Amino acid sequence: MPDVREAGIGVRLGTEGVISVPDPPHASAGLVTAVDENRLAALITEAQTALPFELPALANRGAAALGLESALIYLVDLRQRLLIPLDEALEPLPVEGSSAGWAYRTLSPRVTDAHDGSIVWVPLVDGAERLGVLAVGTALPDEVRMRRSRMLADVFAMLITSKRAYSDWLAARARTATMALPAEMLRAFLPPHTVGSRRCVSTAVLEPAYDVAGDAFDHSVVKNVLHTMILDGMGHDLTAGLTTSVAMAAARNARRGGGDLADVVGSIDQALAHWLPDHFCTGVVCRLDAETGVLRWVNCGHPPPLLIRAERVFDGALDSPPQPPIGLAVELAPGTRHVHEVVLEPGDCVLLYTDGVVEARDGDGAEFGLDRFTDFIIRSSAAGQRPAEVLRLLIHAILDYQRHQLRDDVTILLFEWRPQQ
């Protein structure tokens, strides 16, 4: 029996409580597979109260109940360079150059040979968020077993998402370095890297992963509306992170109270003026109606958003007259913020970024620059990369360009309107 850990873990199913499931018409020929319904039901019940460190054993038992041999969970690290096993005795796998990484990058299963069977590497995805991969050991990767492997991965993606909200152990497993206090505080407020629906997707990256201070992003889907925001707090210390954390909390409070875009930005202005009167941040706050394509945005002293359409940047399409940074409007320009509006076309992408992106410098002092930045995104998208993978590749290119010594925080948020899907 193949095992992803090569330790011979396999469970032979008995006859009681076993339901035979015939192969679909186009399934490969092979041994009769079966589902242990009683065991599967018990495992689902157990999963509700299982502690996070019990997930590896639970995954193996779930695989056995589905007529598979074994299963092993790998979570991607914060920098998306390694896939780290929840089994602490095993070594991480690289995202680049491994079958596991290929499954993670492409969101497609990958089958590799094992000593006496196969390993199916299945992406772990919750909604639009990539979590890692599930390595499923199986004697024969026919259509039935592939379908069950995907089903097992879907179940454990939901379990991981629900349990990591309160598990320091899961958070620690995804880290490869010590996190600074400002970064720890800020990351407690950040949403998943990727959110979306059938009509739109938003994805973001942020570096330095363990020492970020003032940059932040936020995105949320409310019915058919996508809310996005990028922030750059004044300074590079704990107070800078506190400023953007208060800004995110104020924005969410206003959104959840039914406020429109002007209300959201006004709430952030008021919150910073009241609680942190000597601090401010720049930012762009957006609202996309995913049914109509109407995009509304407010730019508060920040680099303008970029519109990418048909593999080129529409220069100046989302430029707007300058407005004060968030937290200064109450003093400098009292009154309602000016909201801008445009109608997107299907397939349009909007790019938000902080100035640390284009100001990254190589050893000779040359800036990464806006042209290099947008060209990278256009070329990667044209090559068929998904938005989350585009940004993963881009943030690594920026880090490599600056030899992993960032002078400023780097945050990028990309959202796409795709109503045809």
C-alpha cells in the first residue's frame, strides 16, 4: 500500500458498514473501491471537535474511510516558498520545482509514482484562498479515487480554515522565522490573501512577511459587491501598524453598518482623528458592483490605481484630483470625500499598490519602477497564471531585485471583474 510518508500506513476495510460505489462510465479499470460510511460519518462528527494538531491523524483515517491509503496535509508558508507538512517529523517541500508545488501553483491535481502505487497531490483551497496541498496515497489513481481525493481535500481545507482562526499551532507551522511585534499585531487584522466569487476575485501580497509595519490591505465580498482597500501608514513602527489597524477596523465597522463608500472613508477619517490625532495613512478604498461592473473609488493621497485591460495599462484611467491622506481630512478638508466612478469591461483588472513596490532598488540604485511592475503582471497574466500566482511571482521578483533587503513595506492588491465566469 503506498504511503506519502513511505511508512506503510494503510487500513484494510472490513465488510460491515461498507458501501460499494461503482466506477463511473469512463473510470479506469481497477480494483473495486468502497466507502466505509459508518467510519466516514464518525470522522465528520469527530472533526468538529478535533484539535488542530489532530488533523494529520484525522486525514489518514478519512482517506481510509474513502478507500484510499493515506493522506498528508501540507500548508504553504507566509512567503509562499515552502509547503510545510503538519507532520512535524517531515521536511518541507519547495513550491518551485516540486510536484506538490505544481499542484499548489496551478490549482490542479498532480499524480506521481510511489513505491507500490501513486501519490495524488491535490490543492487545498477554501473558496479562492490557496492553503496548501493534500498528498493522497492510493493504489490506483482512477477517476473514482481522484474524485474522492478532491473531496477529502475540500473537507480538510474547510477544517483548516475554521481551526486556524484560534490555533497558534497552525499559525506557527506556517512560519519559518520569528515575527516582529508590529507584524504580529497587523497580521491579526488582515483578511485571507484571496477572496472572491464567480464574478470577481481579489488577491493581495505583503512583504516583509515577518517585519511589516505600516502597510495593510483589506477585501471583502458582500453579496454581489467587492470591497477592497490598500493602506500605507506613516512611519515604520508599532504605531504605524496601529494606525492601519484602526483604519481597517473603522472601515469594516462602517461597511457592516450599511454605509456607502463615502461613509466608509469618512469613518476612517473620524476614527484616526479621534483615537490617533497625530497619525495618518494614505490609501485607496474601492467598491466594485460585480453584477454591473461599476467601480467607485476614493484616493486619499495614495498612488493612483492602475487599470489593466486587454493586456495593457490604460494610463491615467483611474487618476483623480488629490485628496488629503486618511486622518487629515477632518482638519485639512472638512466635508465629504469625493467619490469617483467608472464602468469596467469584463476581464478588467485593477491594481492597487504602495510606493515601496516601484521604489525598490537593486544594488546599483536603479528602481524597480512602474513599467517593470506592470509589465510583469501583464506578461504573467497573458501566460495563463491565476491572479494569486501572478502576485506570488511578482513579490518574489521584487524581493530578488532588492536582494531581500526591502527599504519599505511592499503591498500589492489585484482584483479582476469576470462576469462571464
